[in-house]
Amino acid sequence: MVLAGVILGRFADEPLPASYLIRPLLVAAAIALVLGVLSQAAGRHAPAVAAGVALLVALPDPRVLIPAVGVLIGAEILRRRGWGSQSLTLVLVGAFFGAGLVRAIPVIELFPTGPEVAVDGPPMYVILLDGYPRLDSLADLGIDNQSFIDALNARGFDHYPDATSIHTQTNQTLLAMLTSETVSDEPVSVAERRAIRRRLVAPPGFVVIDPPVGDVTLGPGRHIDPGGLNDFEAELVGQSALSLVAPDWAWSLLLADLRDRLDRTLDLIEASDEPRIFAHLMAPHPPFLYGPGGSEDIPRWCWPNCGFGNTTIESLSVEIEPWVAGMAAQLEYLNTRLVGTIDNLLARHPEAVIVVFSDHGGRYSEGDLDEMHRTFLAARTPGYPGLFAAAPRPDTIIRTLLAAYP
């Protein structure tokens, strides 16, 4: 109940899909079983010991831990003096669980699986590379990405060097892209982010592969899950005792899982027989997964004090040089892997429509707002060369594609 209370309370703080609760609660049940067995050695004090250790495991924050342990000790003192019973500790634990449950229930949303929509025309693959910087932005940072553009051009892509987004945040870009709604390009509250997420729906006829980020997962529609940890689970690990005892080990496991998810997502795109796929990859958005030459020895910058949403050098607490080096290494791997995926798609479907784009710029610094709006866009649109030339923006992509290929 303590572990579940922590999970439910954290869940209520973010706009997340209900499915994000399943694995953490199952893991909590397994941990609770172990703690329950071990705490029996404490005899009559077993409930208090189990509850205190559970809180220490899940949330070793002195601001929470000290008052909670004080309450548990107080309950035990009252019990020994005859002013309470062993059930008093359980009542307190139940109240803690209930507080988390009361907060979580109003924000739990269950989206139905969308119907399968019959589509005509060529296979269509829309691939969102989160935070992929524009060619000129990379050049300003000393990164030469022209070879990737040349590889795409050789495969029939048009590159749009002036692509721009009206938003700098992923959820706002997706809202404009999928619903034609626009909101102010300003930081928004949790309630506003939750309201945006409720309006994010899968494009008609598309099967969605979501990133491991809860507030930008799409709602009603058909989904393919590549598996792996998500940002909520990473946050729970980051606030747990594991991040205090072995932060570097936990960080390496997290990155390994994200690397596997990236590869699985691209494998799913290649192998799927779905006629239309909308795939949202978190790469090259930080955390960077690879070092120079494909190295997997990645420094732990600010985690667990920051999460998947941090991109700027200010929020990551790093200088510009390691950020640029990380982005360059990330692109080195991602570009190669992506070109391989495109080659495999074209081998199976020479007529395929493929759009590769980003939702915002690299967002490397809070002081460069212009760069945040510069996006990447390259598209292979057989029969419609330069299809997005009039408005090379993320918000126009789906509408323009569906108009050209009904």
C-alpha cells in the first residue's frame, strides 16, 4: 500500500496514459511480497517496519521519510501504551494509499482501441525524430550533416532546408499537426498538458508507434508497442533508493533499454505490413544514447534530478561542448540506422511515401529561441515532388499527405 501510494501520487502529477500504471504496480506488488516476508522477523513491529522500509525504497526523501517514520514510531508507542492496536499502523498506511488513489482516479483515462480503417494508395511512413536539428542549426554548432541529406536525396527524398515549426514543445506541435488546433507557444501547466494529451488522436488509417514519453502518446487509435521503460518508470527509479545506492549502474541500464527500444522501433517499421505507420522516435532528443564511434559509455549528466524532457545545456547542467559531441555521436548512429531502415522499406515497397521530420529544433540553449523553431523535414512523395514546399512545417504534414494520397 505504501509503494502503490507513492506510484499513484506521482502518476497524478503528470499527464500519463493509464497503461503506465500497470508495470509499476506489478513491480510494487513483488517488492511488497519480499518486504512482507522479511519484516516478519520484527514480530509485533512487522507492519511498521515493512511500511518504513517500503517508503525508504520508494521515496528516500528526508522531507517525506522523516515525518512518515515519526508517525509510524508514534503509532508504535501508542500501541505499546495501550492507546492503540497493531491495526493503527495499517490504518495510517491505508490513509497514505488512499490519498494517492484519490488523486489518481480523476486523471485516469481509458482510451478505446480505434477501428481499423481501410486505406488505398501507396504505403505511407511518417517518422518523427524528436528534436532533430535543422541542417543550418547543426552547421552553426560545427556538425556537418550534409552526408545524411545526400543519402536521402539519392533515395528520392526532397529536403526542405527552411522547415520551421510554429511551436517549440512536442505536445503543442502534435496538437497542431493532428487536430489543426494551435495554442500559445509558452510553457504550460500540468492541467494544460493533460488537456492537450486528451486531444491527441492517431491520424486516420495510421497505426502508431509511440515514444516512451507519456504526455505525447496518442490516444484513441491502433498502436504497436516496442516495449521497454517509459519516462514515468524512469522517474520512479530515479526517485527510489536505487538512484542513491547505484546511480551510474541504474543510468547505464536505462540507456541500454532506450537503445534497445530505438532499434526495436526501427525494426517494427521495417517489418510491419501495416499500410500506414506514424512512428515517433525520441532520438536524437537527449538523453544521448551513443558516444563517438558508437560508444555506449555515456556520462550521467543530471539524472536523476532531470528527466526525458530536458534538452538545453542549462537544464542538463553541462557546457555546450559535451552537448554538441553528444548530438554528433547520436546522429552518427541514428542516421546510419535510419538509412538502413529506409532501404529495407524501399526494397519491399518501391512506391512508398516516407516523411522524416522533427517537431522542434535541438533546443540546445534557452537563449536561442530561433533555433528551437528550426525543424528537419525530408520527404519522399512519389508523383508529388516538393509536396511541402509551400508550407514546410510539421503541422501541415498529415493534412497535405492525406490530400495528395486520399
